[in-house]
Amino acid sequence: MRLFAATIATETNTFSPLPTSLEAYKECVFLRPGEHPDDTPLMCTAPLWVARKRAKVDGFTLIEGSCFAASPAGTTNRKDYEFMRDEILDQLKAAMPVDGVLLGLHGAMVAHGYEDVEGDIIERARAIVGPKCVIGVELDPHCHLTLRRVKFADIIVLYKEFPHTDVVERAEDVLNLVLRTIRGQIKPVTSVYDCRQIQSYPTTLPLMRAFVDRMIAMEGKDGILSISIGHCFPYADVPELTGRILVITDGDKKKADKLATEIGEEFVSMRGKTMPDYLDADGGITAAMAFNAAPVVMADPADNAGGGAPSDNTTILRRLIERDAQEAAVGPIWDPIAVRLCFDAGLGAEFALRFGGKIGPASGQPIDAKVTVVGLKRDCRQSFGPTQVPLGDCAAVKVGGVEVVLISNRTQALGLELFENVGIDPRARKMLVVKSTNHFMAAFGPIAKKVIYIDSDGPIPRDYRKIPFTRIQRPIYPLDAVTNPGLIF
């Protein structure tokens, strides 16, 4: 038995002012066959990593393709996407014949001329391998679960957790289902229910936690092979942006249709109930200052690099400084120029620094202040589950009672190392401001005495009615009062 595995992935915010080129992939994941590290999966590479670990035990030969992934930002350059895609497809052609294909994708990647990148590469892979080869795909739940990719893949499994702490487990699911299909043990059939909604679904909150736990409990019983909940990625203006439910059963289409409909209808009934409450910047700071335990973690999802934002908005930081906040730390602010200036100045230096507020109007005004450099470290990383995420060179500066972590590789707040790398103990601070939507909860949730969500004036607002969509299919909640959810595949 022969399996081929590869990755091409990013999460595309089509409204982002940051274009994505080949350089962005080279800064994140840009690996040729055999170059993937053994110790940890990287962004969207878990199917390849898991298959490498299991090849000998499960009796198959793995042919590794290239792995390309970039941090979320704007639309990928067409030429660069086609270069990466064609490299992987040429590797697949050279690997033929194969019994199975494992693709680690994101699900919300857009390139110029390609609104459904994942559908494009899956369809082209199918044309190479033919109808009998089994194609298995792992996707992020913040994806566009398009009918094109459902049509051309045999197995699609989405992560269930938000924060995404289960990427390896779901890759195991993909591999298991692909192997069982190749061996003739199962005959997967798929159904998709379109919920016609845009929303956020953190599994750290009770309603979504219980919903996901019930889905997990159903799998592996009564012919139910897999249940996936597509949250959608709200910051992409593409036609099939919507929440969808995908059910895979063993040869029973009627059962799949019935279950997808039941789960989809329940998902629709949860509209407006799955997101945390949000405060404005001053309201959040006031609540944090009044709370009598520490640390208080304040999330700034409107400037989350994980959603394609620059991560250089200064609104919350400026108000902390203006209000003379003490024992507060903010991170990350993406500003490679400021990082370099801090290294040039040296640890302990006091100097006038302009930082943040660089990329566009939604970044706010830069901070101009006399700062003290309190931390410097080269080539930093932070943990997100089993994955190490690069931060690049990092600097920490202090303005009054506020410490700020400046990074050179744009990414969101994920692990405690974001602060610890530069000598800041997050457990010892009264207030921590983290630029993240919900992934921060995996590391910061356990240490937080209170979590406050702030909807600042950053570029990715939590009120989806404020997003200037022009291409998405209507009607859809919350843009429209009446929608038409239903079974579509």
C-alpha cells in the first residue's frame, strides 16, 4: 500500500492589507520532501507527520510531498500559489501509483483567481489519481466547506476544538478512515447541511463544549464514521462562506442525511448564543482594574494576527498607558523595525521609541514614548499544543507600568512563552492583554482568574454586520433576518 501526503495552507482574510507572497510561506513552513521535522507537526502538516509515525506499524509506504504554510493574511499571489500547487501535483504524479492521498490543508485559503484553493488542488489531485484512490483531507473548522472539495474527496475531517488543540487526533482520524476505506472495511458516504450563518464557536464556553462532546460520542457507533462542524471563516468575501455540518457514515446515505439535518438544525438554534460577551476598550480595562485577583486576561480579537490582522493596533495599549495602569503586559505587537531598534539600543536602555500603528488606518496611531528595554531574545518561539510557532526576534519595552512584547514574525498570542521569552512572568501580572480570538485560552485560560473579551477598533470586528461583504451568498445570519438552511449534498 502506498500513500502520498503534502500540505499547502493559509487562512486568507480577503480584507487584509497584507498581501501573501512566497516569502510569507518561507517565513513559516516551506519544506521539501523529507525535510519535515520528526519531533512536532507544523501548521496544517499533521496528516503527513502522523502518517510518517505510523507507516511501518500500519504496513504502508509513505511518499512525502512538499509542505507549504503561511500565517493568516491577505490573498496569496496567483503565481506563487500555482508554483506551490504544481510542485505538489508533480510530486504526486511521480509517486503514482498510490492507493491514498493525505492532504493537510486549512480550508480558507484564497489566491488571486482561485476563490476555493482547496477545491482546486483536491480536484486536480483526483484527476491524477483516478476514482479508486482514496483522498483524505484534514481542515481547520474556520474553513469554507465547499461542495467542490466534498465532491472530490472521500474523507474530510475538521478539527473539533477551538482553540485547535486536537489537530493530531483529527489527523489520526483521517488516516484511520483512509486506511479502512482502502482495505475495504468501510464505504464512506457524505452529507452536508448548510446552516446559513456566520458566527464564532469557542469550545471553551459551555454551550459549544457540550455540543462538540455529543458529536464526539456519536462517532464510531451505528455506522457513524465522522462528524465535522464547519464554523466558517468570517473575514473572507467568498461565495460559500457559511457554517456547515458534514457527516460521514458507512454506506448509509439516508442515515447521513438525517443526522446532518438534525445536527444542523440544532446548530441553527444556537445562533447568537455561542460567543462571549464583549466590552469596549475602556470598559474592559475598568473591569480588569476592579477585579481583586490576578492575572486578568483581556483578549483583543479585533487585532488577531490569526485572523489576518496586522497585530499592531494600539488602542488598548494607549488607554492602559493613559490610565496609568500598573502591572500590565501587552502582546504581541508586530513591529520588526521597533524590535531592531531595541536590539540596537541594548538591554536596559532608555530611549524614545515609536512603535505600533504602522500598517493601516485600523492600526491606530503609533505610540511615541520614552521606553526602557526590559527584555531581548533572538529566534523566539511559543507553544500551541504540540506545535512550536516562531516569533522571530523579540523585545520587551516598558512604558510606565505597562510592558509590551514586540515581535518580528507576525503571529497571535498562543503560549506563555510569548511573555516568558523576554523575562515577563505572565502569572505575576495584574493584567495581560493578548491579541487572539480564542486560541490563547489553551495556555492562558488555566492561569487566568478572569477572562475579558474586548472588541476594539481593530480591523476584524466581532460584529459581522460591519464587514463589507459583496460576494457571499445571501441570505445569511446575522446579515439577514430570514435564511434558508437545509441539506445541500
